[in-house]
Amino acid sequence: MLQDVSYSKAAENLAQHIKTSRYPPTIADIRGNTSPLSVDNLRIQTEERFRLMDGWERNACPRPRLTEGKQHD
């Protein structure tokens, strides 16, 4: 079940589990998160989204000004 996981990665995951959980580790805990939605991937996706949002904000049209509840041209 753990043949494809390096000893160093398994030991790292086990140490992290021991630090953060009060329950015994499962094989999945020792294997670690191998899904594409791991924390590092989510962090990278979030940073990219923030860069996109900054660009959208820079390129957005200014908001119309309102005075006394009426829109001015």
C-alpha cells in the first residue's frame, strides 16, 4: 500500500500527523495528500486568481457617481 511513497515523504507525513492530530494515523495520513487539490496547488491557484482580479480591477471602468440618489452623466 505504501510501495509508491518514498520513506522520507512517509516519515514527513507521519511527523506532521503526529503534530496535528490526536488520533492514530491511517495509511492515507502516511501517504499524504496526493490529489491535485493539495494545499500547495490551492495556494498557487489562489495567487493566480488574485493576480487576475488585480488586472480586472486595473482595467475596469470607473463607477458612475451618484448625487442625491440620481445618476450623473
